[in-house]
Amino acid sequence: MAKDNTPRLAAVDAGNDALKAIFSDHRRMHLPNVVIPLPEKRGIVVMESDPLQGLHLAITSNALRDGKVTLGVGELASGYDAANEVAPGDDKSLSDQIVEMALTAVALDAVEHADADASRVHAHYTLSTGLPMREIRAHGPDAFAERFTGSTHEITFLQTPNHSGKRVTLTFDRALVGVEGYAAMSHLVTDETGRIKDQTLADSHVLIVDIGGCSTDCAVFSPGLRVDNRTSEGLRLGVSSYLDAIMRDVEDAHGYRFRSRAQVVQCLTHSDTARRGHINVKGNRTSINPIVTERLEPLAAEEYRQIRTLWDRQPELTVAYVIGGGGALLKPYLEAQNERGEHFPLRFLSAQESVWTIAESYYTMGQLQTAAILE
């Protein structure tokens, strides 16, 4: 709980390759979306130096089908061959893994926000998160929100650096569940106070193409930030299965094993262009770009066909923003498609902004809702 006794804010974008979270003091957390069942004693030679490297915990919650799980999460889980990533086609709103990841991130923030010597932490949060458009249409937001607000969650850190034996009891006063595509538009058009920062864009017909791991949100906006429900749609089309194929192909060709989709994404979006799309094989820098191109070009072609279809349905569109982790990965292939095709006015964010746009929007949404309640 925050120092003034108001709930602490957790803005969580649970992507299919990684979870991105922003907390009340703008603290950020990035966790590979990977889990693995582990025993309470995992056999350690030397304890990891950082909690993010050794997240080993037990979660007890009615939000989970089994009620209690003991897991390795994130980077720790990535080191195991049998680790679980979110399967392509899985709904976030129905996934236990999404809940496990969110509770892990919030519990870690809670224990690190509490007094250093506290072994028992009772923490109260407001959760601000979202779901793909397709899932909102199919299931609505309420059932997903109630997985967090409907019970108390207990997280015990087991053999985790700095926090072994600490227990966190979490409650959520509210879970704000938005639509991912709308969140992206809000981030582009409004500032952290909710005021319009780009009036021209707000007064335009805009397409937001949010390419994620297991879904693509195509949100069409009319002037005044009105969602065009007739044209907008969510698709079961994302990069996760293609990243899995890249991982298999790279291992077959070079004997190099990526530990997670998040690690593949980091390789393909590396800030150093000389290292982007390269791995080290027996100490030698080796390009995997031919493999990547072979896998991602067909996905980019499918995404581009969808953009063309939406433009035909809504010819008044003036610009399309391609965002999300998938948008950052597909940028060169979509640009090439567009150069050969319709020359649509496509706009891309930086890789960093693409990854964090949704979480930033959830953070603003949570702050504005909290301020409104306090008033």
C-alpha cells in the first residue's frame, strides 16, 4: 500500500512473450512470460544475484484452477527445457499463466516497496490492464477483472534472491480492464493528464494495428476518438508461433538454443544494429537473418493484406500506426510490402516505445481513475 494508505497502482501489459509492468512511482518491470512447475527446493549451487533472475515462488489463489502452484517464473523458468510459454490461440482472459505472471510482478513490487526486513507483507493495489479486442467482444472485461478482485492472493517467495521466505498477501480494490487497441490510441493522442496532445490526430480517421504474440488488434478510430465498431476487429494472428519456428530453425541450423521468445525478440531488436539478428556460435558472431526473413515475411504479408482490407472498408483513413512487439519485429518486412504495394501512410514507433506503449496507457488510465475517485 502507498504511504498515504491509497492502493498502489500496478499497470500490467501481459504480452505473450513478456510482461511489462509500471508501478506507482514509475518503477518498471519486464519479465519473460515463461513459467515452469518447480519443487519448493530447486537445488542451487550458487544463488542468483538478482531477484529477477531467480523468481521461485508459491502462489495460492482462487483465481487459479488448481488453487496453488509452485513455480519458477521469467528468466529462471527460461533455463528449463520444459518451461511453458503462452500457446498461440490461448485467450489471455482464460489463461492461468497470465494471472500467475501478473501476481508475481505485483508481489515482487510489493515486497521491494515494503520495509527491507519485513517477512510478511500485506499489500493493496489497483490493477490497470487490458485484453485484446477479440476477447473483450467474446467474454467482456468483468470475468477477467474478478479473477483479481474476487479473492485474496498469497505469494510466498521460496529460493528467490533477497526475498527467500517472505510472504505477500495481495488484495485488489479494482481491476480496470481496457481494450489494447484503444489504449494504444489514447497513448498517441493524450498526455499523462488525459489532455489531448495531438489535436490533428484526434480529429482524423486513424487505424491502429497492434501486433502481439497471439493476436492482432485492428482498431479504427473516427474523429473525436470514436471507435468504429463496424470496421474494427481483432484477429487470432500474432508472432508467437513464428518466433517458436525461428527458435527451432536456429537450433537445427546452428545448435544454438534461445531460452524464450523474449530472448528472440531482444536479439532481433537489439539497439546495436551490428548485433541485431546475430547470435554467437562457438565464439563467432553468426547472422540468423535469413532464417528470420523466411519466417516473418509470410506473416508480414498476411498483416499487410489485413491493412489493405481495412483501408478498403474505411477509405477515409489518413494514417495507420503499427505498434506492439510484433510491429517492431515486422517493421522492415511491412515497409518492403508497402513499397511494393499501396504506399499507405504507415507509421512505426521505436522498438522501445512499441513495447511499452500499452503499459504506459494503462498507467495513465489507472492514475486518472484513481484521481477521479479521490476527488
